[in-house]
Amino acid sequence: MKTTIVVAVLGLALGAAITLPAGAQTVLPRPEQPFGGKIGRTVKDSVKDFPKMVEAPKGAPNILVILTDDVGFGASSTFGGPIPTVTMDRLAKNGLRYNQFHTTALCSPTRAALLSGRNHHSASTGIIMELATGFPGYNSLMSKSCGTFAEILKQNGYNTSWYGKNHNVPDWQTSQAGPFDLWPTGLGFEYFYGFIGGDTSQWNPALFEGTKPIEPPHDAKPVKGVRYRIG
């Protein structure tokens, strides 16, 4: 299968406008498939028919979406900036670039807008998770009506995963008590490997696989007296 990487870089976010291939299901979830076999009086008289698994259409592109926090639009060399980003340059040359994505000047709201394709207030994320308030547009509880692009892709036969920073789980739902429906695995991503909060240590990050906390790799050695944070 020919691989097409779709990449876009902008403002505080690097995102992709996703267009599904022709033939993609427009109403989700899909209706149950009708039984195409035969139920006779005996097993010998019957014909089995398993429902067909949903698969992405032939030639469907691989889709890579990258969001970078706190990075200006003109920072990376991919869009003419002074900072060499050779890997992103290579990806962009094999894909498409979009430069009219609306950023919100904050990470959680921008991410919510990118995930859902909606205004960040419509996705209940008018502010970062820790500052959520009990008012419409700001309570951080993104409605299931704000379906993510990952959910759409998954229900059209794609495998989906999220790596790295999250910072879109309501602050009081980040413990192992859950609930987990607003974690990445509840928003259409089959696999998650990363951290949930706004920042974490580069050397000893608070990592999760799915919803399970895991030990970080211990091959990196911190420099004495120096603390590094990812966020």
C-alpha cells in the first residue's frame, strides 16, 4: 500500500485536516450487517455467515497528526522558521501542509479543537484542564457529541494510537479511580503511551500505557543539578 503522510504545522499546534477516502461511512456507528447465510432445520441445512470486519479502503493513506506545544508558527524550518526540523521537513515533503488551523494560544483548548474539529468552547475546553470551571464551554467534560477524528477513523477500519502528551483529561479524573471515558482510549484511540498532565520529567516521566501507570525507561542518566521538564 502506498503510504501518504499528512502533516501540517501551525501556531501552537501541528495538525492535519483529515479527509476520508471515498466510500467511507458517513453515519456512525454503522448499522448491524444483515445475516447473509441460511438457518435451516439442521446444521447440515444451514449456512454460516460471519459479519465482515470493517477495513480501511484499498489505498487509504496512513495519517500522522503531530501537535507541538508552545511553538510559534514561524519556529520550524518546515514553514520557513530558523529551527532545523529535518524529520518534519521530510514528512511534509511527502504529504500536505495546512496553514490556516485555528489555535487558541493554550495547549488543552487547541488540542480539543484539533481532536474534534470544533471550536474549543463547543468541546467544553475553553481553558486548560486544571483551571476548568462549572460553566458551559469551560467544564473540561468534552461531550460524546464532539466525536474525535480518531473515533471516525477507527470506525472506518483504521488502527489508531496516541503517543506523548495528553493534558486533555479532566483534572479530577486522572487517578486510577477513573472514569476513563475521556482518556485517549475512550476517545477513539486504541492505544495510548504517554503522560496525562501538563508536564513531566524528561528523565523520570509519569508514563501511562492505555490507562495503566508504568515504569519509565531507565537508560537515560540525568545531569547532576539539572532538572528537565516536558510540557
